[in-house]
Amino acid sequence: MPDLSEELAGLVKYVHGRGWSEGTGGNYSAVIQSDPLRLLITPSGVDKGQVCRDDFLIVDQSGAKIKGEGAPSAETLLHVTLVTTMGARVVLHSHSVNQTLASLSGGDSFQLSNLEMLKGLSGVKTHMHTESVPILDNSQHIPELAKELEARLVQDPKIHGVLLRGHGLYTWGCDMFEAKRHLEVLEFLFEVTLKAASMGLTNGSPPRP
């Protein structure tokens, strides 16, 4: 039976194979233990299509490396924030074209509305739902960005993802399956919404004259 590092490596390769984590982009983590927090996470600069179980680092609640080769991603504190604020057990940060385009929208959120696939998000029971995905301005000052992220999560604890402007998506889950499902569903919803807008459609229907 695969251990956590093997499962996470398989998931990272899957995400890369879908074209959602090109080059060395993205970072991925899973909780090993909660108290004290120990997080399994991809190191900076690793080809996500080649990652294996031995590549992962173990970091603590401050994002400091405890075990492994290489350096933790600069964004490790964002993973820690999602774990400690949302109770996430798996955090996925990907860089697909659709996610990046959605992140470039004006305003502070991207709206996903009235699509059946919204019911693939945990707790959503009807397509008559609007998922308002926050968009945070990207920053190289990660501790400040982590505080801003925490504030948005506290403001709306029912969200399933967060976009960084010009960067990509963070989503999460209570386990590998839920995190993968949220990533797949959000990617689909971003793609449909963006394509519908480019075609002059609203929720898949022609606009009224």
C-alpha cells in the first residue's frame, strides 16, 4: 500500500500531466501530523513531472525545513496558513492557463455561477450557487501575503480556492481525493466561464437581445 509521499508524488505527476504545472511551477503538500505540525512538501525547483517520494521535504509550522534535500518553496507559509486556518490536509498550488487568466480579472474575486459542476465542491448541493474565488495580489513578501490570505479565509471559510493574480490557484482538501477533485472541478469551471465570456454567452446560454 503506498505511503503518503508516494501518493503525493503520484498526484503531483498527474497534475503536471494535465498541463497544470508546467516547468517547475507549483508546489504541493500534505500533512504528516498536526501537533506539532509536520508538512510534507515539494522542494523549490523540482520538475513536477519527475518528482518522486524521496524528493519531498518535511517542514514545521514556521515553514522551516526539518528533513530532506533542497530548499522549501518561498510559498511554504501559504500552505501552512491553509492547513492551520482551513483544516486542510492536502494543499495543491497549480499554474494552469485558465487559472492564470482567471486571476487577471479585475476586482478581488472571480465568480463561478449556475453550473452543474459546482456540486463537485464539498458542501455545494445545487448548481444555483455562486463560488466567489478570492484574488489576492501576488507578492514576494510571503509573510505579509500569508496574513492577507488568512484574513480572506477567516472572512469566508466556505471557499474552496484562492487565486494569486498573474500566478495561479491554491486549492485544498481533507485528503488526496478531495483536493484532487477540487482542483479538477475548479479548473473545469474556470475554463467554461472564460470560454463562455469569450463567446458572448452567459452560463452557457446566448445573451438576451
